[in-house]
Amino acid sequence: MAEYTRGVPEAELKPRIEAFQRLLDQRGVDAAIIIQKSDFFYLTGTNQQGWLYVPSQGQPLLMIFKDLSRARAESSLERIVDLVSPKKIPELLEEFGYRKPAVLGMELDVLPTNLFFQYCSIFDRADIVDISTEIRTVRAVKSPWEISMIRRAAAMSDRLAAKVPELLEEGKTEVCLAGELEAYARSLGHQGLVKMRLWGSELFYGHLLSGPSGGVPSYLSSPTGGTGTSPATGQGAGHRKIGRNEPILVDYVFALDGYMSDHARIFSLGKLPDDLLKAHDAMLEIQELAKVEGLPGVATGDLYEIMIEAARDRGYADNFMGVGDRRIRFTGHGIGLELDEFPFIAKGQTLTLKPSMVIAMEPKVILPGRGVVGIENTLIVTADGLESLSSIREDVVEV
């Protein structure tokens, strides 16, 4: 018989659920049903298929379709039961003494419309409302245990970046180098999956782009795109051969035991032109400014504007975080179990920074036809500003 491990400590789940319940109660939501994979894992400690019923007060009920024995081994929740269909949820709730919810919360930012209609039919007397903001707000502030997990991932990001000079060769294709690095990442424990919440978004490890490829845009909400191996992927490493004296971006996510670190470094075979080195140094300066200004209580939209103004002052307004009217309007994003968590360092955002939020900050300059320079590190909000979890060098690494 297979042996299952409990990855999330028992002491983690109770405060998470209680914090979520407080937000439900403040909003007048009687209960929530959680089904989105990352939210589900965050509140249960298991990734098995099922439904988590969270009343605004009292014990949650974890209902599992597949696999019950594994869910019981992995989750420390007290009430874990078998359920064959969501249509049986009201009957099961009544059996456990839960009141019928008049207002029921669900993750409407990601719930498919057909499933929404199904739950409207199952809970035909309840008003179903979106509670995605509440659960994402709770998830935004990391516990000490979560931060320790992200630190482990960040250490692996440094090791992965340190491997690049050993593998970098003129004439090697982007996708070949990417495959070698990704294999090494797997040997370090990378889980393979890089989870994103935004509908239609997907990522395979990250972006490895050389020279002009770094200036190729894509559909992804990212300052970089790349050609990919074909239009079917439309992003990431392609078949271009790596040349000399050009920027090579290695922007990879290291996902370890659920938690992620986002990390980018610039490499080159030989020396980069002086203007590219100058632009890279400017991005390092903007990162340092953000680390100082990113204090608890600062609005994320204000921090974004500080970084935008710093790029403008240095002469990079037209190439900072993309080119043209459709460039992305953020300079950093929360990270944890997913790549796109709260908070977003983005235009117009009013959410304020809080201690123990974790942010991937990525000031970059995009130069069409030439490439990309800049930096990305995973940082923790502290009382003194943003603390980087990376210790590897940040200047351009010449090979």
C-alpha cells in the first residue's frame, strides 16, 4: 500500500481557515465552497478531488470524490468524508447539522459558467457570490512556515542560475539550453507544474530568450514573450541559435513542494554593448529603490508609480516593462502557491503592503531587435522594506 505524506503542518490550516471565516462573516456570507486547486490545497493540505465547505463559523467539511484514503492521510482536517456527486452536498450538510446558507461564496473568478449554473441549481435558495478576493487576500500574507518554503525554492533558483555558465555555448539553440536547465531543475526537486490563476495563462518553467528573442512579445501577461517552439506555444524558448555579445535572459520559476520563487538573470557570451549594460544597471537601481520604498502601509499602486517615475528619470520610459500601448502595467506580483497572487505592484492598485507578503519584483527594459535586460527576485515585505531571498550576483554574467 502506498505511503502518503502530510506536507502542510496541522498548525497551518486552522489559522488560515479562521482568517478566511472572519472575512466571510464581515461580508455577511454564510459559507463558502472551495474547489479551485490552489485555494483547496491552501485550506486543506491535500490536492485530491473534492469540495471544501467552510461556514462563516464552526468546523469546515471536506468532501472527497477521489481519493478519500489519500486525502485523509494528507490533510489534518477533522471532518473528511466521502462524496460521489456535488448534488449530494445539501443532504450531507444537513446530516452534519449545518444550516442552509442564504448567501454562499464561490471562486467566481475561475469557476466555469456551466459549473456555476450547476451550483445555482443545487443551492436553488442561496445567493451565490464571489469570494475570490477574500481567499486571495488571506493567501497574500504568508506564515513563517510558508516563507521558509519559499526560501527553499529561492535557494534552488540561485543554484539553477549558477548552472547556466556551465551549459551556455555559442550556436546552441534556446530550446536545447532550456531543456538542459529544466532537467537540472528537476534533479533539484522542481515539481514541474507552475500554477497560474489567470484564465488562459500557462507557463512551462519560464522564459529563456537570447538576443532579439527577448524583444518578441506574446499573449502572456509578462514583459517578455519569446517565439516559443511554434505558434501553438507562442512564448518561451525557441529554435534560435545563441550568439555572442547579446543578452541571454534566464527567467525561471522554481516550484518546490508547492511553493515558488521567480528569478531572472542576464548572461552573455562575451561583453554586452555599453548601452545595454547601462540599462541593466538602471534596472538594478530601480529594484533597490523599490526595496527601500516597499514598506508596510504603502499602496501597491503608489509603489508602481515610484518605479515608473524612476524608469522615466533614467530615460527608459518607452521601453520599461514592454514597448508600445499594450505593455504590461505592473512591475511585480505576489507569489506563493501560484505565480500570480496578491498583491500586484500595478497601476491603480489600492491594496497596501503588509509584513510577510511575498512579491516577485521584475524591472526590465525591452529593446525590440536587441533583447531584454533587467532583474527579477522574490522579496518579502518586512518592517524595513523588501528583503530579497536571492544571494547570487545580479550584474550581467559574462561567459
